[in-house]
Amino acid sequence: MKSIAYRPVLAAALVTALFAAGCGRDSVKVYKADTSDTVVPPPPATVPAAMPATLPSGLAAPDNSGLPKLNYVLPDGWKEKPLTQMRVASFEVSGNGKTADVSVIPLGGRSGGDLANVNRWRGQVGLPPITDDDLAKLTESVAITGKPSGLYDIAGTSAGSGNPERILGAILHGDNTVWYFKMAGDPDLVESQKASHPAIPGMNADVQAAAAADSSAAKPTWTVPADWQAGPLAQFLVAKFIIPGSGSATAAVNVSSLAGDGGGLLPNVNRWRGQLGQPPLAADDLANLLTIDASGVKGTLVDIAGTDPRTSQPARLIGVVLPLNGQTWFYKLMGDAPVVAQQKDALIQFIQSAKYPAAQ
């Protein structure tokens, strides 16, 4: 790699706001469902394993009456809606005259498979289907009740209204049940809800305390630029900063860390590229990426220009992946291109100023 210095895990606000401890034993609560929300059950042997938009003709919707309810703390701006068809929890989220829909659907078995259901969500916002390889690159890892789960951030245009729409969807595989969590609606409103993660009743208190202690202990200290403003933390984020620019232009810096290699360098770089509409790199392309020196190791730097699908405006992303002491740290600066260009050197200096507790 050439020398010159983030796989952030998205805060699963949608998930953490709704899900209590233990699949199949937990309690879930949560808006009016329509047929587009139907998660496809496993197809019969005579039906191809594809993703229809609705339940196959003649196949009754599962009876969820015997499932345990979920416990949750209702975030501000969320309103319970009547349960319909397959939902065991349903909410309407509102703010600034915009709305979004939240649903929770549990189904037995594989429920058609993750790829089929993600492609159904993509079709709802006018995006083409993806392949298994694409799915692996776009899957963001989150932990739900201690179990590895997938989070998907999908932006496009509503097939019904023609307006911009964004979907945050999470899929949790339990022992006998697959849980589908979905928030869909105005892109800005959905973005604002990512950082909403109230406490979850029923979660083991010792686990919560240990996670909080671990987060506190792992947090580095930095020299923060004067014009960076502390932003709201989402789950799995160690730090967040908002950087104002000229007029309404802004950018944000997210910092997170994961154990080990954090899922691998190539998948994280390609996930960032996908956020700005750029095609994925091949493994051989990693040798062409730049590096920076920080805390006695080399971090990989990526600089990506493209279009933010939420705003359709030009945007730029500078990310640094830094392996250190058995963890991988992810730093991402993303926003309006002029602001990101202005802050690139500041980001590198910020990373190089970090003092990590384990290295002190």
C-alpha cells in the first residue's frame, strides 16, 4: 500500500428500541401493515425460491397470536399503531411534518432467506435486486440480544408516491424464528431515528453494565479540532462529531471499533463505496489504497467521491481503518464535498492524536 492515516457499525436504533433479551422468549411491541410489508415464508417445494411481493396465493398468513410479546420503551415521536396481518409490533414515527413506518414481523424457519427479503425491500424503493456476493458487502453487523444480526440501509424512491424513501431493516435469526425489523419513510426522518436507542426492559442488567463499562474503558482520548461539535451517539459508536460548513453544508465524523479485523478491510471499504453509489473494488485493488501512520501502526485510508442517495447531492467520504491491539478502529468523515475536502487534514491529525487506553 502507498503511504500518506471506519467501518462504523450503524446504530441499530430500530432494533434496540424494540427488542428485549432472548429470541422466542422476549417481549416485542410495536403500524398499520400493507401487503408490501409481508415477509415471505419458505416457499413450497413446487414454488421457486424467489421473493414475491405478497404472500403466495392460497397461503394463509401465519398466526402470531401465540408468540410472546416484546418489551420496549417507546422513543419520543413514536406512536403505537394497530397490529395487522403478520406484525407483532407496529409504530408510526413523526417529526417536522414527515412520517416513517416501523414494523416487527417474526416468522418460523428461514422465511425465504435474507437475500430474497433484502431484495424485496430494495424493490420497494425502486432498486434492482442484488446477488449473494453483493449482500455480503452491504450487510452491516449488529448484535441483537447478543446474537450476530444483519442491518441494511437502503435508499431510493417510493414506488407508490415517487418521493425519496429510505429503509432501515434488520434481520435476526433465532433458534426457531427469524425476526424482521423495518423502518421505512422520509430519508431525513429515518436518519434522525438511527441514534434513538432507549433502554430495553428485560435485558440482563449485568450484560448492560458490562457493555457500558467496556465502552467507557475502550474510549481513546483525542485532540478534537475546535470547529468540531460533539454529536449524539448511536449504539456501537464511540464518538461522533458534526462539522458545519458554509451555508447549510455539513459533514460528520463517526468513530467505532470492533474486535479482530472488524469483518475485513475489503467488505468495509466496499460498503463505504456503496454509500456514495460507487462500484465495489476487487481484492487486488486494496494494494493501491493509501496508508497513514498512527499509534505505531499503519491505517488504510480511502477517499471516495460520489452522490449521497438520500439527498442526490455530491458528497465525499474519507475513511480510515486502523488495526490496533486486537481491535479495528473505524474513522469516517462524510458529508458535503467542500467540507470534507477542508477537513481531511484535520481528520488525519485527529486520528494521529489518539491515545488508546491499552497502549498507554
